[in-house]
Amino acid sequence: MSLSPQDLTAIGLSMKIAVCATALSLPFGFATAWFMVFRNFRGKVLLEVLVNLPLTLPPVVIGYFLLLLFGRHGWAGAALRSAGIEFIFTWKAAVVASATVGFPLLVRSIRLGMESIDRQLIQASRSLGAAWYDTLATIVLPLSFRGMVAGSSLMFARSLGEFGATIIVAGNIPGLTQTIPLAIYDYASSPTGTSMALSLCAVSVTLSVAILLLHEVIGKKLENGRSA
């Protein structure tokens, strides 16, 4: 297996984008899951549809919507340009694309963790006079931690493999926005790029297996700690 300096840059950028996308989405994912589990309101079904919509839409469609939003004529793009921030065709655009595509996986995992919480614990906390934020910090957050870990690992892995939305809003610029999937796409389009594509595929498989193993190890430790 041989990797060029450009390939190493793509690997490092993929890891950077996945970490940033996961860190950016985690607080919003937790808040969305909490809102959906512990609050009753009109339009809840609509919110669930909107949260899960990226799971059913083709990533290219998501990327195109993001391009309209953050592009030259989009309101978000105009606001960023007025602040002197370049967004489209940068690694920051790839972060937003990965966060958008992986957000439903994060919310679903955290939501499953919250739904498994015994409601009597929350009622006891409220009956003792605890404010909602005290209950959130002392009961909901600790008991949802396993779901947060599961959702974060799934989203991280999904971000590593993101292709469709990323290539629309960030492009495929070697050394700047080219991630592992985009580099593999380039090599697959070249008659002499088979060995390089296989090398990056091996890296991608290795990273995915490592993430899944880490997810299982952390999950087992949390389960053992809870049972103890």
C-alpha cells in the first residue's frame, strides 16, 4: 500500500471534517432530541419529518440546497461574505455538508437513549423542587450519555464517507477540500489509479473498523459501569 502526500492530506482533512462536524452537531442534536422526547407541541410530527429528511434525500440534493443557501445569492452566503468569511468551496462547507447528512443518525441515537430513561426519576426530581435544567444536568444528560456516544460514533463514520453533498458545496480541490471519498473518485476515473484507489479504500475500511470497535468498547464500559 502506497500513499502520496496528497493522499495523506486527504486523510487528515477527512478526519478534521468528521471531528468538526460531530462536535458542531452534538449540542444541537442533544437539544433536538430532548425537545422531541420531553416536550409536547403542535407540529411535532413535522419536526420529526424535517430531522429525518436527510436520511431519505439523495446527498446531492442536500448539497444543492446548501449551495443555494450559502451561495452567492443565498441569504446565509451574503451574510458570511459581509463578515468577510469565505464559505463555498472551502473545508468549512464540507463540515456543514457532513453535519447536515449525519444529523438524523445523531438525533436518533440520543433520542433512543432518552426514551429509555425511567420517567419516575424525572418526576421524583421535579417533586423535590429541581428546576428543569437541574433535572437535565443530573438525570437526563448522564443517562443519555451512551446514546450520545453511539450517535457521535455513527455520525463520525458517516462524515468520513460523505461524498455527494460535499462535492457540491466544497468541490474536489486537492489539498484544500479533497477528502478520502473524493480522492478515491479521482483515482477510479483514472486508468492508472487502481492501486492508489485501493490504498485509500484500505485506509477507509481501517478507520471505519477502528471507529466501530471503539464504539463497542465504550458501550461495554458504560454498560458495565451502570450495572455496577
